[in-house]
Amino acid sequence: MPSPNETLSKTFERHEAEKRVYALWEENNLFRADPARPGEPFVIVIPPPNVTGNLHMGHALDNTLQDALIRFHRMLGDNTLWIPGTDHAGIATQAVVERSLAAEGVTRQELGREKFLEKVWAWKEEFGGKIIGQLKRLGASCDWSRERFTMDAGLSRAVREVFVTLYEDGLIRQEDYVINWCPRCQTALSDIEVEREDREGTLYYIVYEGVDGAPPLTVATTRPETVFADVAVAVNPQDARYRDHKFVKVPFVNRAVPVIFDSYVDMEFGTGALKVTPAHDGNDFKIGKRHDLPIFSCVDKDGRLNRETGPYEGLDRFASRAVILADLEAKGLLAKTEPLQHALGVCYRCRTPIEPLLSLQWFVKTESLAKSAADAVRDGRIKIVPSSWENTFFNWMDNIRDWCVSRQLWWGHQIPAWKCASCGKTHVLREDPTDCPDCHGPLARDPDVLDTWFSSGLWPFSTLGWPDETEDLKRYYPTTVLVTGFDIIFFWVARMMMMGLKIMKEVPFRTVVLHPLVRDASGQKMSKSKGNVIDPLTIIDEYGADAFRFTLASQAGSGRDLKLSAERVAGYSRFITKLWNAARFALPLLQGPPPTPLPKPQTLPDQWIRSRLAVATMAVNAALREFSFDRAAETLYHFIWDEFCDWYLELAKPLLYGDDPKLKESAAQNLYAVFSETLALLHPIAPFVTEELYSRLPGAKGFLMVAPFPRGRAEDRDEAAEKNVGYLMDVCRAVRQTRADFGLAPGAKVAPVVQSSDGEILSLLRERAPLLLKLMGASSLSFSGDPGAKPADAATVIHAWGEVWTPLAGQIDLEAEMGKRLKEIAKLEKELAAARQKLQNPAYVRKAPPEIVEETREKLASAEIRLQSAQRSRDLIGDLTRAAR
RNA sequence: AGGCGUGUAGCUCAGUGGGAGAGCACUACCCUGACACGGUAGUGGUCAAGAGUUCAAAUCUCUUCACGCCUACCA
């Protein structure tokens, strides 16, 4: 680090400093957790980003908040651990590698499973985890020595252990079921991986002829190409129209199918008759089960019509539609068509329409797991912040459906299930078998892998070493806080709860902090196709990590959207510069750290800023404890800019620059204490600039990152000092206001007079006069106890404690000033009337709390005073106008 | 269809029973020896609309309107 005495550059050279400071933190092992150390555990597991991923705004926000919490608690002395890592992201990663293979003209099928997986691992080693370096640029203080990957050996063992345990407990089973199939990705998807898109579709009315001359029946469908797999037509039992229909013929294949009654059918929709296709619709599947109907497919996994469709075999499911409709029409079986707006299920990755398909898959039975998770939130073992999300959470947990966990991919945790070729039994095992445990027949392993969310569901304990009883696991489970966006409550948060409670018999975390999603400045989702993506690294390059983090924190309290714009970051980068410049002023004046315990402040400016610091410190502590990052940021912004820089530094200058060595020293020591504590308060949100400035404090030891976080000294609260500085501010503002209102020439030195009947106030002000002169741009300040001593042509500002008279000089825009005064008077009169009316209301005086009534009286008095001020100004302007004529 | 949420200054938002606020933007003036990425003083709002509860409503209740999100079995 540069030596403390070196003068600061004009602005914070953040590129160089961020790199240097971060390297120092790492070299000094400051991120590393030690279970043996004392302290309350404070543990966060990172939501593992995809190993293929790049840092985007969502990550930036998420990790800024986590880092702020970790840094805060580290400084509080807690035993903090922030576990980083990445997710193997099955389908996403497989797709990336397949794409790079395609460039070489190879498919994964040609390569074979084993070779392909080698390629993926090689890709992961070379390109994966780029995001880790990007998190470091953000300042993330993760314990990198504990970095994990959802497919590393330990986590894979955990996955297998959990799968087998759930299987043994009857919570996992393999079943034929209609699942969501993506014909493009060639895999099953869970229900929540299906997204709904509103699309303009068409409702086709198709005639099914009656069997043996029975009357025909018309059904309405959006999917005429699935008629081949129809096994029934269903109508509502209440529906009188179809009482006499017994059997109808499926078009093209002329199969006779029964007309059945099922209350699921909506009589109002279409014709009130529904074609039942159990193999290609989830609801039809349920109807089929209820009525014990046969089930078979007419669309294959590649999305083409199969053999059941006869001449149409091989056609794409959508391309076939036109042909089929034309043929239906030719047969006179297409009664009519009408447009229909419907929500089409599409693959969350490639937006290909989902094909509901009958298939053999593995399911996790979620009902009991979900109940225990919901109970944990209901009884407060897990707190959701903000609590408004609880209803959404319960709504899902109470209506949860079984979780399809098998995926027809290669990249992932292969399901530990083997099927015996001779006895046909399926074995789910912890250790790889050589032959069938029952009959020693040859075994074939299930080729499917698990949903990537299965392994991330174990993240809070698998990363701590489970299933081994590690020191980390004992010390750090359950984790303390989980910070994430609300978009993955169901994908991830709920599943961690279910898995943690089932496997560990204990909640995975005590608090879930849900933050907004980052949008662009106009509230649009950031997406490549819209071209509105702001790259966090570009922002960091341009404005610095501190300004960026401060911006994110300051906006993290708002509702569900965080609208981010570069202008806003630019604004907060000025705040960082302001702090830097305050340091440029302060550092050369400092000799060394103040003695401990910190001496009581002796002078008014010191008493005042210490009091204000105590208030701000307590507010920041409270805000960070309550995850109100925005409140913490706002408090710091105003304390540093308005109170520390604008008032305290100005008030302290005469002492710091003065001739009295004793005063000088105590002022410098106080400045040191206040400034260094301010840096500490700001550190969790803006770690780089604060660490850098801390290192420049003469005699500062160690790192700010591990310095104690200020708690706020209650004994520093000093109401008298705050009141007295209030008088100084009153005088100062009165003169400044007069200067501005009456357009006094900037160079013109005024000679204001302060009048008060309170001798103590006068002597206080007299003592501070030299200081005030500079702040007001006055040549002299005089004092009077006598209201009659007012100079002619002086503007008056009245305060409750006295008056400030400022003699006028120079050019004044009388007309404009008169307008302003009249407007002000009107406003004040209104205010007065309102207050008077309240006080005249007996019900108010009787029922309102006395302090509120008192407040209103004070308000009335203050409005009267301000009205007097304004009236005097008006009269003065009137006089001046007449004199000018 | 149901659920959740939002509506406050030109923009972004804080404020959950008692003075309508902040940042940015805007206006005027000022390079005063840390900072013009600065300072000082200002302009700007029927708190979406209506009704109710209350001595008192941006805040609580109801209704309406607008927008957003989530969930869902209307083929």
C-alpha cells in the first residue's frame, strides 16, 4: 500500500485500487472461515450460478447484498462463512458444448456418451467458472477455499445418498405418466420448467360420426393432429344434449370410442364435448385413468406423427395440421373453425411448444415434503423477507404436484438405478453393482440424469461436506440467510427447504431474503434480443465497483423491479468522489489515531458530529440487521454528504486550521475518529474505497474489512449541541436566503445583525461569529438584544429565538421578489388557517394525544413567525419600490 | 379464472394514522484555499378516482380504473 503520508490523487483511481485491495484481502486470508474460531455463526450459501454463465445484473445485485451482509457480520465479530460455487446446469451446459461440437461437425450421438462427457468436463475446465473471477471484481468476499461444484465428487455422493434414501422411503418412484416433453431438447421437463405463452390459436370443430347410424357428435379441439390417439369423447354428466350418444367413430381410423361422462368437462366451452387423448394431454390422462381407458401415442418424441396415423406418419406435428384439416374438410367432417386465445406451454429454454407425452419417468412425491416446508414457514422456523411472499409460497406448496426429476440428458448426475435383463427388477443402489443382487442377471443402468435442481436442492448441506459429519457441517448448518431473487422460489428455495427438512431434519436456513429483479431503466426485462442488457462489468469499469454496489443497495428495497440505469450509477459515483475529496481534506490534518477510550468531544462542532454519527450508526446497524439495504445506503449518503462534509468539516475548519495547538489536536483526533468510523459504516456496501482510505489513515493497523463495526455510542448523543448548531444553521441560512432572495451581488459583503432576547444564544453566536462570517459571506456580524435597533433597509428573517437582519445593497429585482413574497404569504396563511381550525375543534383537543396537540400549537406558532418574516419582506419591498419611483 | 403486487414531483422511488419527502432532472447565482463529479437558494405534487371509518387518512376499509407479475385442467 502507498505510505499514509502520500498525498491523495485528485480522484479515486479505482481500477488500480480495486485490484490491489482485493489481492491484499485474498493474500491475507481474510475471506477464510475457521470453524474453530469463536463467534456466532453467520453463514450464507451462494445461489450457485451456472458454470457456463457470465455475471449479469441479477448476479450483481444478489451478490452485492450477500457481500454486504457477510462483511457487516464479519465486522460484528460473527464467525462468518460465505460458500461459493457453481451449478453444472445440465441442459444449458450440454447445449453449449453441443453447439461447439456442431461447429466441428460432430454430434454428441456420434461421439457417444462417455466421449461426450469427457468433452464437457474439458470444456468446463477451460471455459467454465469465468463468473468466479467476475464475482471477485464485484468485491465478493467468499471463502474461495471452499468453492464447490454441483458435480464434484463430494456433491455427487450427496446426490446419490439422497436419491437412494428417498427411494427407500418410498418418496421416489418410477412411473408411466404424461409428462412435459420438449421435442427439441429431447428431454422431459418438470411442470415449473414449462412456461405459458399467450398465443392466437384456432379452435377446430370436428365431426365424429355415430356408430351404426347413430347421430354424429361434434367436438372442439386445438389439436386436430392428435385425433388418432383418441380413446373416448367426454361430456359433462349434467349435459342433456348427449344423453343418447353411446359410441362415435374417430375420423380417419374409424375406431369406435365410447362417449363417457366426466364432470371435468365444461359444458360452456366449444360444443361441450371433449375428445379424450390420454397420451397427449395431462387432463385427458387423468380422465383416462378415471375411466380405465386405453392409452397410446400418435406423436413421437421427435414431434412427428407415428405409425398410428397411417398415411401421415413422419409428418411434423404442426406441419401435419394443414393436411389433416384439408382432408377432414374433404370428408365433410370439419364443421367450423374459430379463433381462440390460449396459453400454450413452451420449453423454458428454447420456447418450443411442449408435447405432453406418455413416458416412463422418475418422480419425487412432494406432498409430505412440501407440507413440512410450509409448516417451517408457518411456525416461524424460516422467515421470508419481505413476508408478502409467504402467501405465494403457501399457495404453491399447498397445491404442489409431484416433481419429475429424470431428464433425458447426458450431462448431470446419472440416476443410480439398474434394471435386470433377466428378472426385470429395478434396483436403486448406493454402490455400483456388477450383476443383479437378486438373480445375478445382467444389469443395465438407467441412462437418464437428474434435474439440475435436484442437486442444487441439497446445496446448503452438500457444500458443507454432508453426508460426512464434518466440522463445517456441525458448525455451520443450518445456514443463516439465503439471498435470492423471487423468480426461483419454487425452483430452488422450496426444494432446499423440502430436502433440508427431510434429510437433515432441520431447516436449511433461518431467513430467506428475496430481492427485486433487475430491469432496464424503463422497467423492461433485460434480454439479448431486446438489446437492453447492461453488462455489470462495463459498469464496474466505468464507475467502479463501489458506486455500482452502492446503487444496487440503495435500490434494493423497492418492490419487485429494480430499474437500473447508468445515470444512477454515475450519480453515486459522485458520492464516492465526494468521500474521496473529504479524505483529501482530512488526511493531511491527521497525526495519528485518537487515544482509547475516545475522549469526550470538547467543542461544539465535535459534539455535534459525534451526536449525529451516533444516530447514523444506530440507523445503519438497524437497517442492515433488517435487510433494509436501501435505508442503510440512504442514511450513509445523507450523513456523509450533508452532515459530515457540508456542515461538520466547515465548522471544524477554524479549529483545524487554527493557532491553538491543543484545540487543533483534539479537533484532529475527533476528525480521525469520526472519519474512520464512517469508513467502517460504509465498508459493507462500498468496500474498496473505504479499505483504501482506511489504509491511508496515519497509524491505522490491519484491515478495515476485519475492523470492528461501530455500534454507536449512546453517550455521544448531545441534544444541546444539536440545538446549538441549529442556531448557527438558522443564522447562516437566514443570511444566505436573504442574499439569494434579494439578489445581493455575490461579491458584496453584508453586515447582518442578530437580535435575540436570549443572552445565552447571543453569546454562543458571538463566540462562533468568525466561523459564520465565512459560511455566510459576511464582512461582520453584530448582535443586539434590542428589537428597536434594526437598521433601515434591512431584510428580516424571524426565528423562534430571535431575528436576523440583513441590510440590503445593490440591484434588486423588486417585481419578482414581490411576486415570490405574495405567493409565500398566501401559502403560510393557508397553513395557519388549517392549524387554527384544528385547535378550535373541541373533538381534536379532547381526543388527540396531547403531544400531537402541542405539536400543532408549535406549528401554528412557527407559521405565524414565518408569516411575519414574509410580511416584513413584502413591506420592505413595497417601500423600496416606492422609493425607486 | 384465481392469487399477489403496483399507482406519491418531469423520471426513479422512500414514506403505513398526526408537518408530503429523497436522489436525479430543472431555474438562478457562485470556480470561497477537499471537491464545479462542487456550493447556495429555489421551482415543481387533488399522494390514480370515488365512498366510508376517525378529532385526524398518502397511510385503515370498501368500490372502481389502469398497469405488472405469478399460478391454473377451458380442450
